[in-house]
Amino acid sequence: RLALMTVRGSPLWVVNLMRLCLYALCLAPALARSTWYYFSRHVDRSLRYGPGLRHTADVYRPCAIRGEKAPTVIFLSGGAWVIGYKAWASLTGRALAAHGCLVFAPDYRNCPQCDVNGMASDVDRAVGWCLEQAGAYGGDRENVVLMGQSAGAHLCALVLLRGALTGWNARDLR
């Protein structure tokens, strides 16, 4: 029984601690690059688009205003429908804003708070809010792209399909 608790003579917890430290060391550069999210004056964080705790969105304003309306991106981060969070879009939002885009990164409820229909309803509400707010942030309401990563991409597709079935006008997006 004691042999199961050791790896080559060392207690298993020591090996796992070393693995965790190595993992944290490998992630450190990416985590350091993400800290700007909390201090940037180009990001408006946790703006409400609905009544729930997760009904918030971050807005990444273009770094350089050129006097014209900015292309607008609504970006949904993934997370396997259970661990997604809007701040995970920070590197994408930063990169697109640096190239003159206005980026909305809405959050949505995850499982087990709701099912996929609840998540899609949150995204549908968020997209409507983003479209209403685009002009106020200098975004081009006629040049809006909806995109997502992993579960966020799935929810984008689901919202577009649901909208097509209910008569929603898909011309509001590119």
C-alpha cells in the first residue's frame, strides 16, 4: 500500500507539487501578458446587459481613433459550456482593438446554472445589447462580425440558427 503513495522513493505529493510548479512556470508569460486587462484604460469591464450575475460584457475600445466608425466584433469565449468567462477574451480583444476594432466580449451563464437553451438566450440578449451599444462606442453598426471560440462558436451558430427559424434578420451581422 505504501508503494502506491510513492514515485521512485519520493512521496507522491512531492512529485505532484513539482508538476504544479512546472506548469505554473510555463504559464507565467501568458498570465503576465494578461494582467493589462485589469489596468487598461481601453477596456470597460463588466457592463450590464441583463439582470443576472453573468449578464455582463467587456468592451475593448480601439486604441487609435481614426475619425471613422470602427469595425465591430462580438466575441464569445469558450469553456466547454461549464467554465467559460468573458475575461478569457482579453488577448483577442486587445489584439483586435490594437488594429482599430471595437470588441464586445459578453459573458453568459454556464452549466449547471442553465442548459444550452439558457446559454443561447443569454448570447441572444447580449448580441442585441452589443448592437444597440456599438454606435455609442464609435463602432460601425453596419460592419459587425459575430465570432466565437469553442463553446462560444457553437453558441454563435446556435443563436444564428434560432434567429433564422424565428424570422430574425441575419443581415444585422456579417
